[in-house]
Amino acid sequence: MPERIDFWGIPQPWGPILVYSIVMLAFLVMLVRFYRQASLWWRVGRPEKHWDQPLKRLLRVFNYSIVQVRVLGQRYPGVMHAALAWAYFVFFMGTALATINGHFFVFLEGSPYLAYKLILDLFTVFFLVGAVMAGYRRFVTRPSRLTLEPRFAWSLFFIVFIVLNGLLVESFRLAIQRPAWAAWSPAGWALAQLWIATGASEQALHGWHISAYFTHFLTVSALFITIPSSTLFHMFTGPLNAFFSDPDRPAGRLPAMPQNEKGEPVYADSLRKLTWKQLMESDACTECGRCQDACPAHAAGMVLSPKELMVAVRDSLHKDSPRLNGNGQAPALVGGAIPDAVVWSCTTCGACDAECPMLIEHVDLVVDMRRYLVSEGRVDNLLQDALSNLSRYGNSFGQSERARSKWSLPVQPKIKDARKEAVEYLWFVGDYASYNPALVEITRLTAEVFQRAGLDFGILYEAERNSGNDARRVGEEGLFEFLVEKNSAALAKCTFKAIVTTDPHTYNTLKNEYPADALGGRPVLHYTELLDDLVTSGKLVLQKKLGERVTYHDPCYLGRYNGVYAAPRRLLAAAGCELVEMPRHGPHALCCSAGGGRIWMEEGEVRERPSENRMREAAAMGSVKTFVVSCPKDIVMYRDAVKTTSLEDRLVVKDLIELVHEAM
Amino acid sequence: MNNDIYVLIEHVRGQIADISYIMLAQANQLAPSTGGKVIALLLGQGAQGLASDLAADRVAYIDHPALAEFTGEATQRVLADILARETPRLVLMGDTTIGSDVAGMLSARLNLPLVSACRAIRVEAGCLAFTSQTCGGKMMADGVLPTGTTLVLMVPGAFKPDQGRAAKAPAVETLAAPDLGGLRVSLKQYNEPASEDVDITREAILVGVGRGIQREDNLELAQELAEALGGVVCATRPVVDQNWLPTTRLVGKSGKTVKPKVYIALGISGAPEHSESITGSEMIIAVNTDAAAPIFDMAKYGTTIDLLDLLPVLSEKVRQAKSG
Amino acid sequence: MKIAVPVQFVPDLVEELIVDAQGNRLDPYAIRWILNEFDDHAIEQAVILKEKGGADITVIAPDFEGADDALFAAAAKGADHLVKITADYDGGINAHALARLFAPILDGLKPDIILTGVQAHSSLDGSAGALLAETLGLPYVGYVSGIDAAGGKATVRKEYPGGLTAILDVTLPAVFGIQAAETPPRYVPITKVRQAMKTNQIDEESQDLDLSGGLEPARMYPPEVGQRAAMLEGDIDDVAEKIAAILSDQGIL
């Protein structure tokens, strides 16, 4: 009768006593070491509550840390890691079940036992496949996004050694026991043939078995002890971060400026000013580098790497902890471990946050540091001008606020003044669409499309100000609040059912960050959502089928941040266009690099502009003639890029509204 | 009160500023109507020689060690001393880093009216009328000069420096200097500008960049054009203040005055501080997206095309024309 | 060391300038006032001096629209005292009037250094700083772009024509007309300005305005379009062609 024999082949009674005492001791040491690392988070960092909805959080832990959906997002490393991690989950459960079976409640007998053995062995094989994949990746392929340092190789070696050792133990037992059901442990049984073939005596085999067994539990104990200071620490910090990251926070909403008890703002000048969760996050980083690969600034050759950023925080936390713990001057974070240029290079596109399997929120950290730099006035001249202009004129161009609606003068009939008349849709036009001479035509086209679609819409004329999205992301929180106040006051005097905007940045902040009473529960729509709605409901008919082959670039603040992918695509289909997706589309779209206030800063040295890289990506698809965007800054960036890459005869950059207009 | 017109001659390190000759030309045009003489006021130490080509009826020369180099305080004391005795109709001074200091102090000290940024003075209905520029050159102001001694700070207008140069040296009268003890301001030393850089005042082709260049990275577009043309890049104050170009390339009120054959003004608004220093250009071509920019009033040709779009294409065309 | 920075406001040139119905001054309703750029540099220079060797800074402004914001922004940068002068400004303002407004306050304050912008683009009667200096009986140096001060003496860098600069020694107290601060005016985040609003107070003084010494124009008008440039039409390529042709004709190419 198949059954699991606890501590088979191990001398009693001292064998189990030794095993349990050493393993428990190791476990305790691990806990103590874990506590010492973890307590740094709350001793150095600021308090912050992340406890609500525990069930929802646990579900996220399951999703992101057990199933590991984000890791699976890339095929090779996904399969590789699943093999390694899931196998260990299974081995851990196997050991737990074996312990329960041995001391409390016998169930590992008969069919359940056979299933148990089979699963464990299959996962062993799966693990070894993963191990080979990992070894190949780390030593042969050596992708640049990885940190190719010995500590990672040692971890890999360690976990492989343990598994192989475990297989060895099983194989020796099977070579001795030779049960009728041995085939239910295919891997162990196969290996056992080797030992059987040697003709070794049962005594000899027992000796090998015991050696292998003790080696196994000693290395496992060693693993326990070293986890808190090895690259495997993420096994704990990952699930912890998945638990403590807030389930309901929209990606497009930045945290408010933290304040101390006196109501004064708290600036992230040192690690002490980060929250405990941010410090924990840095310990969760596995240096997988997916964020780095997705980062447009890094691709352009700038100094920013989201991965290096987290590593810098983590290393600083561990290196500087004595000084951080004391009452003395804390070492500077930005300007110290992290150069100013790193902080300013970020476009806040959110690709790093979206890719990270550990759910680390890099953008929050960058904005926190920017808030500090702004408070110190460590801002480059160009950005300074833009911010001064925003605060004085309500736009970054430094043009009079009275000139904001000049673009609308030729539009007939005159667009309704939402300040004076009630409208159904309040069209929040946005700075670029209003002031940039190259974009004004598109804005007028948009007005025409709205009119021909029979929409009851109006604009705020001179009362509109920059929505503040990018001012906030640059770290000028006071300016953001000021702009929100002004815009909210203007909106309060208007009667409308919904807000529509043509600028995804405006869309993002109005939808996610403006105070609830400013919007009064009324929806904020991007024009693609609104028009898609009208087309789908039949209120707007696109009569001409354009028959063009196009590709569509998902704007960061519309797509990745707010999940609007389908509406623009339906519109393109309705206009009779054939859509060919670029390799990096949807949530993987490459940012044009205008965001996060970058369009207001000195460009600096770049190896290849992300916008040019994107143009080449589109041009590589041969048959596509039109590059479609739905953000005014994308028009500016890509029309420039198509010139600087000399691809003007291959691609034309158009806003989606232009195609809709053509198709009407 | 007499009807003379005094002109304060500005000179630094042996060089007389163009504005002095321009003012002499203006004074000579007015003198017949006021019925007075044009008297050039020359202050310095051992500087009589500078009087040789001044187009004045006479030169009043004051010699004193404290006047060897210009300081506002010493100059103002000398003028105050003269004006305590004499009451000319007008005292013309250059609206420059030199004249402007003096005029203000004199006006307050002697309670004399002061008009600044004046481009021209003319006779109208028996009165002296002035035209000044204001608001960065976007507005002009006309008015009547009060009767009684009036101080006027002048900027270059319709007269050219040559019109103020005399073929024959005028009579020089040396006046006694007043007591110049207890001066609170003294010049220690000049800072030599970096000499390794080009001298833009000698260049025939200049490409001027202003605020419209927007960022430092875009300078290379201007450099390319300058290279293609065989010329040199110069700049207005905002660009130099940002350290994008050295001060040796500054064209303007506190920089250099240039007289190239061609001056291509990129993203320059044409405010007086800069524009008064390029009036000597034979031809100005202005590129500025603001159709109302004052630069278009002095340029021969202009375009509102964005310089960032235009420059690469233009540089290419220039290179083609030169090679082909 | 005590530093005083009297500042003034000028019409913002970003806005359209409109002449009023009488034709001899700018329509006050169309004007948007902005702190004189050179006064902004003067405030910055004062703060730089404070950072170099300590100082007590008083900023004085006439009560124009936006004066409060400008004063609080100065406080956020490091100004210690803020003074606003109320008067009847309806008839306009000029450099002589400003000098008279500031003089009594500065007489009472007795600062070691007075910094003010060297010029204002809207002025038709010279530099307020020079007038102020002589009214107070103090030495004046204009077009200053750098200051060091210690023990009753200042060493300043003054701009001379032709890109030349010179170092001058000046005994204090003195007035300096600032052309540019040693480093461009720093950015002050709005949060700090708002904090300054809570922690600082503006002292108000009332005075009479005396405009004599300056002149009221008889007429103001935009410059005549007479010799306007010949504007080149067409797209980028056309215009570039035309310019190349013009240069060729000039013998440049």
C-alpha cells in the first residue's frame, strides 16, 4: 500500500530531533534577520496607512505574487521564472503536507500519495527546465537589462543545488526501497536506475541516502538564514508589496503632498522622508530590468534607469541606516545617491510601473524627489520659464491668457461660451491645441467635427487655464493647486453634463485628480471616447471609407494610464481604415517623451530620441502610410521626428480627428 | 538762459562712442533754430586730442585725474558745476551705460526736467518737440520739451555718426575743473574681454540669435547657417545671460555695435537695447514668428516661418548654392 | 548689513498695448502690470548678498495690481520686510515720482545698500535709481552686474559700452542700478509664496504723488509701419529659396 513514511531511512530518534532543531533554529535566525532588514522600513520611513480592504489585497497577492501575471507577460523569462517559483511553492507545500501527515493527520497514502509524488516529481523536472533556461540566460544570452553580478548566480546555484539534492535523496530511497509504485516518481526512479546499476550494497546506498538527506536539510537551513541578505529576499518583499499597494488607486492619480503635524509640506530630501512602503519597495526590487527596457529616457541614452533608481534607494537605505536611524543629519537622497539629472529625465509615462512584476511605483518616487528639487529651486532655466508662464499666464507659452481662444475666431458659427450658456459638453481645449500655431488647424477641425455631429458644446474661452497635469508631474504642487483652483472656479459657474477634451494629459488630471465637487460626478471624456460613442449609437455616421493602412500610437495618458485602447481603434475601423499594430502597442506603447514636463526642459544629450525610434518602428512595417495619434503633443513630437528621420515620404503623421473629419 | 546746446562726449579708453557724433549731428541741426551754439563737453585726463573731429562750434575741455576714466559721480559733479553757471537750452547725453547714470543724478540735483530714450528733437511751431521710444520699442511718444534747461538722453535715430564728424578741428576751450575731492566712486580696473574669440565688429556676415532660439541645443542650427555663409554667430542679452554664448558675442546697449554687410536676425524681437546696435547693417533679414515684432521695422526682408523649421533648409540651400 | 530694494511695475509687453482715447498715454484698463525685470534682478542680487554675508532686506513697492504677489514672492526668496506705498496712481507714474515716493522711506530706513533695477522700459524720464540716489545724497553706479560688500565699502562690476566691464570701488551707503544679478533670478515655488503669505506682513505707507520733472507726452502711438520689411511668403522651402537668392544677389554666396 503506497504511503509516505516519515523520516524514512533516517536514524531515530536523534535524526528527526536534529533536523527539526536545526531547521527551526535556522528559521528563527531568518526571522530575526528579516526583522532587522524590515524594521529599517518603518524606523527610517514615514508612517502611512495601507490596510484597508485586506481581502482585496490578498487577492492581489495571489494574482501578482503566486500566479505572477506580470512576470508571465514576457514569454521566455515568464516560463523560466514560473518554473523556478511555482516549483518552490509546490515543494514548500509538499514539505508542509508531509509534516502534517507525519504528525497530525495521515492522508498521504494510496492514490492521494501517488498523485502527491507525481506532482512533486513533475515540478522537479519543470524546475530543472527553468534552471537551464535561467543559466542560459544569465551566462550565455546576458541581456543588458539584468545585473550580471555573482550574487544572482549564487542564488541560482543555491536553489538548483537544493532541488537536485532533493531529487538525489528520493532517488537513493527508491533505489533501496524499489516499491511497486516507483514509476509514480518518474524523475527519481529514472535516477535511481543509475545507483541500482552500480550494484552498490543496500548499506552503501543507505549511507549515501543519509548523506544526501543531511546535506539537503543543512543547505535548506543555510538558505533560510541567507535569504534576508540575498537576492532571494524578494520572495518576501514581493508579496508584501503586493499586499500593501493600494488596490483602488487609479494609475493617473498622484498622491497628495505629504504634510507634517504643523501642516507644513514634507519634502523628500532624504530617505527619512519617504514612506515605509517606498523603502520596502526598494527592497522588493529584483533588478529584473523590465522597467529599464520599457523606459523611453533610458532608451534615449539618458542617465535615468528606473531599476538603478530603486537600487540606489535600497543600497542607500542599507548603507546609511546608522545615520538615518539617528537624530543627526540624514544623507541627501537626490543630489547625493541620485543625481538631479536622473530625476529630471523621467517623462512620467508609467511604463516602468506597468511592467514591474513587484508592483513598484517608480513614478511616485520621481515626483516626490521633484517636489523637493522644486522647493529648493533646483530647476533648469527653461523649465523655470515654463512654470513662471504657467503661473502668470495660465499657459506654458508665455502668451496672454486673452489670446487663448484666438484660434476659434474663424470658426462659424461662433462656438458657445460655456461661461455664459448652458452646454451639454464642455470642451476643455488645452494649451497646446489653443496656442501652438502648428496645431490650431487641427483644433478648428475638431470644432467642425463636433458641429457636424450635432453636439451641443462650448468652451471656456479666456477662463480656461492649463489643467495642471504636467505642472504636478514636474513637482510644482503649489502651481498645480493654483491651476486647479482657477479651473474649478471657472467650471463652477458653468452648466454642463460632461467634459470632453482633446488632450490626454488634461483628460488624466481632470478625471483622476480634480476634486470631486469640481466635476460633480459628471464624466470626463476624451474625444475618441465621445466620438466612438456617437458612432456606435448611430448618431454619427462616417460615410466615406478611407481605405488607408494606418498604425495607431497609444498616448501614455490615454492608454496606459486610463485604459482607453478600444475606442480609438473602433473609430479607425468605422472610418474604414485598416489598422496595423506596431510591435509596442497598447500598454506597451513607447512614450513620445514630451510628458512629465520634458517638453519644457533642455533636451540634453540623447543617443536616439524615443520619438525617432518610434518613427522607425512604424516605418519598418512597410505598408503603413499613416501614423495616427490622438494627443496634440504627439503631433508636435512626431511631426518633428518624421522630419529628423527623413521619413517624410514614407509616413504622414495625422491626428485621429483628421481621419474622422475626412470620413464624414 | 542762453540758447546753446551742450553735448556730453562719451569716450572710453580713447574711443569716442558713435552716439556722441549722432548727438552732435542732431545738435547742429537744431542750433540755428535755438539761436545758440553747439558746445561739446569733453572730460578726461590728457584727452584733448579726442576733440579733433567733433562737429561742434567749440569744445569745452575739462582735465582732471579723477576724470581719466569715466565714473558717473565725477562727471556729474563737473557738469553740475558748469550748469550752476550756465543755462543752456539743452544738454544732450547718450542714453547709455555712461550717460544714463549722469543724467538722472543731474536732474535730481539741479531740479532740471529729463527726457530719456529720445530718438529725435525737432522744431515744431516754435517749440522744441521730441520723439522718444518706449515699451521695448513697441510705442513711440511725442511731446514738447519744456522751456528752460532740459536734459535729454538720446538713442540713435535718423542721424548717422558721420554727420557729426568735422573735417576741421573745432576750437577747444579748457575750463577749470571744480573740486573733485571726496569722491565716493573710483574705477579700480577694467576687465579685459576674452580676446581669443572673434571680433564680431569686424565680421561682414552675422547670424544673430535671440530669445526665439528657445534652447541651447538649437544654437547649433544657427552655427550651421553661420558656417555655411562664412559668417559668425552673435546674440542678444537673454542668450548671453544664460551663458549660451560668451559676452564677446553680445550685440546691444551694453555689448558691441556691429556693421555687417548682412545681419540675419533669428528670433530677435528688435527691442531697442539690441536694435540700436545693428542699425549700421547694410541689410537685415529677420526671422520671427511674431509678425508685430519691431525687428521688422528695421529689416529689409522678413518671414514669420519658425526659425527651427527654416534653418536646416536654409543652411542646405546655402551650401548647395555655394558648391553648385 | 541693511539692504533696501525699491521696485516698480511696468506694462507687460506680452499683452497688447492700447493707447487711450485721448491719445497720449496707454489705456490703463488694457495694461497688465508686471514687476520690472531689472527689479527682479535687484531682488535676486539682494538675496545673493544675504547668502554671501548676511543682510536684512526690505523690498518696497508702489501699490499697483500684483504688488502683493510680487512682495510675497520676494519674501519667499529671502526678503525680510515688505513695504507697499499707496497713492493716487490714476494720473500715471514716472521715474521722478517714484524717486520721491521711495526717498522718505529710505531716509528713515538708512540702508547700507540700495538696489533697484537700472531702467524700466516704460520710462520716459530716465532711471529712478539715479534720481533717488541724488535725492538721498548718495553715490550712484548704474548697469551693475555684480556686487561684493564689506565694512562700509562695495566693489561692483559695471558694464561699459562695447562689452567692456570695469570694477569700481564705492563707499557705502550707495545706490546701485542693477542690470543683471550675478545669477539669474531663482525660481520660487508657489507653495513657498503661499507660505510667505501666511508668515509675512506687508506694511503700508500712504503718500502723495509728485510727477514733476518728468514729461507728459502729447501723443503716444505705435511706431510707423513706414519702412516695413518685405515679408517673404510661401512654405519653408520657398522662403529658404528666396533668402538664398537675396544673399546671392548681395554677393554673399
